[in-house]
Amino acid sequence: MRGGLRWLITCALAATLLPRPVQAEDRDSATVGKITLLNRKAVDAYQHLEFETAVKLLNEALEVSERAGLMLHPSRARTYMTLGIVTLGGYKQRDQAIKDFRKALQIQPEVRLSPGLANPEIQAAFDEAISSLANGASDELPPEKALVHEPVHVGQMGRPVPITVAPDKDLGASAIVLRFRAGEAPVFTDLPMQKSPTGAFEAAIPVAATTGQQVVYFIEARRPDGSVIVRRGSAADPMVVALVEPAKPAAAVATEAAPKAVAAPKSFYFALLVGSGVGTASGTAEVTRNKISSSGLVWTRAGQLAPEIGYFVTPQLRVGVQARLQWVTGATPFHVLVPDPMDPNECGADHTCSPFTGAFAGLAKASWSFLDPERALQLYASLSAGYGTIRHVVTNSAAPPSCGGTPPDFMGTCKDTVAGGPVLFGPGVGLQYRVADGVGLVAELGALVGVPNFTANVDLNVGVAFQL
């Protein structure tokens, strides 16, 4: 009874454990089959004189065996044997062929040349490989000396990872290749390394491969035919770079911890301008009461003071109000020779009517700057509208002789004023140049049209402006 129970337990354990080695053996068999197939294709390419294709197929077979961990498998030895045959028979590189034969013999000492591929030259090279191994000779440097490289273990996420390697001067490599892949990528990407003035070879794993948690790489020194001389790392055992988030600069951290005080923008505007203008007007002369059809283009006489107060709604848009304080000169008085009986005190006790000497207008104004607010020189356009009067001094040839001149003859040229407005509006342009912080020089050209008493006027004003 006890013997039967022990037999049942043994059978159960065997049934549980048996699939695992079978599965591993199946995987190895599939890999060996792939390596064998690649060797056959390489031999076929060699026999058709396609030497480059043969070398690529054999390198692929070596990489497959390396990934599968079959470093000492007879299929790998057979691959090196075929590679030696192609190297000598196809490229006539005898020394390299002997090295490949040595690698095959070190894996499988009993390996021999295939009769169909050997010729006297290849057989002699193979015999020399056997002899040199028997004498303990070796002309191969270990990878650490053949490719001097300090492995990179840490890099920054989202940034290139620089790689540098210094090959031995006698290595005889035609190319140094960096092979890399992102942590989750299925295959390696080849990137030729460039020789620097120092003699070292340099390349950088690109940003596209450094977005994850890690990137892996290894380095190969290759012959002109593409075969590998030596590797640092391998596809099966690559060097691993852990990728971390980039550290913030100390200055940026300090800025976040204590933001730098920013000067408040200057929002208020004050300007004091003076100037003069020209224009035309029509209507009724204000003292003599004669009709003036058109004054023609005349100077407004003397000038005006034009203070402005504004506010910057945006760095380029300013709104505010502006006054136009005009003083008028050149108009002549009117003498009443025969007072109106109904108004015995017409024009005062001396019966002399004095002309107007000034005018006032108040305007709402919006200005837009076309240039960067940080620039010293600013070009702007404006639009104004408001209420008030603009006066022009005109010659009144139809006036009575009592206008102009001095008593007792009163003979002279009569000059009267014509008022335009009271509704005023018009555009303007200006330049402002900053001479100091908050201080600028201003030159402004403004046009105003007045209705229903028509006037068309253009003023040129200059002065100083302040931003507060």
C-alpha cells in the first residue's frame, strides 16, 4: 500500500515538472533551427558570390545565438567557421579568417571545415588557427581594452545621452557603431559614431529614445565588410541607462520660491503741449456781423496750449481728455460812430467793441501706438471729438470804415474773427521719444473739423509727456 502511494506521488511530481524543460528545449531547438537556416542562406549567397549578403546573414546568426544565450553551442561555432570561409574566400582577409576559425575552435574544438567549401588556401588558414591555439597564441584584446568606454548609468529624461568610446589604435575597425533601444522597444537602432579631434568616437542616444524610464545600448567595432570585431556589451547583455527627470536650475527654484518683484506698469499719462495751426472758416464775423463766405487758408494767429490727461487701458491703447486753449491776436476793434438809440451804451461808454482774444475747446481722445511699448520711439494715431470753439482772424473788406484804424479818422484794415464749431472732431498722428524713465518728448499733428459753423483746422503741437 505504501509503495503504491509513493509511486502515485512520484508520477504526479513528474507530470508537474516535465513541461518546463520540454518548453525550454523546444525554444532552444527553434533558435538552433533559425541559426542553421541563416547559415545555409549565407553559404548559398557565398556560392553565388554575394559576399556582403553572406556576412550580414552570419552576423545575424551570431546575434540570434547571443540573445538566446547559446554562446557555447555548436551552431555558433559552425557560424564562425562559415564566416571565416567567407572572409578568406570572398574578401581575401586571411588574418581575420584565422581569428574567426579560432573563435569556432574555442567553442567546439572538434569542429572541422565542410568538405564542399574548403580549398587549399582555406584549409591552410584553418590548420594555422589550430596550430596557434595549440601554442597558446592569441592576438585578440579583451573588449575592455579594445574599446575603452566608461558605461553611462544615469541620464536625463527627454534629453540626449552622450556616449564616448576610445578604440585601440591597432583594432583595425572601419566603423564604430552605437546600438541602442528604448526600454520597451523590440529592436536595436544602429547609430554610426563620429571620430573627434581627440581620437575618441562620439555619438548621442537621441531624445526620441529617452522618453521612458530607461534606455539600453552597446557598442560594436566593425570591419569593412560589416562583420563585428569586438563589442562592449551585447544585445543579450546591454548597458542600461536609468533616465530621471531633469533637475530644475537653482535660479529657477529660487525664482519659484520667491518671485522677483516686477515694477508696476505706468498707467497714467500727462502731456503739456504748445503749438499753432492753419485752417479755413466760413460764417459770420463776430464783431462786425458781416458774412464771411470763406476765409481761405489762414494762420490761426498766435497759438494754443494743449494739455492732455490720459490712462493706458492696454500698453498700446490710451484714452483721455485734451483741452485746446487758443489765444488770438491781430483782430481790430470796432468803433460805433452812431450809437443805436435803443442801446445808448453799445460797446461800452467809449462805444468801442473789442475783438475776441481767445477760444476754448475740450476733447475726448483715444490714441493707439503701433510699435512695441518697450521701444523708446513710439508712433501713434489718435481720434478726437468734443465741444468748443476754434477762431480764425480774417480780413473783413466789407466792414464799415469805423472798423480798424484809430480816432478820429478810423481809417485802416478791418480784421475780425470767425468762430468754428461748436462740435469738433478729427484724427491725428504723433511721435513720442522716451528720454528718461517715464519722460518723453512729443510732436503731434492734429486735424479738427467744426460744425455747424464750419472750420477745418490743422495744429502742430510739441511738448513733453510724463507716464506715472
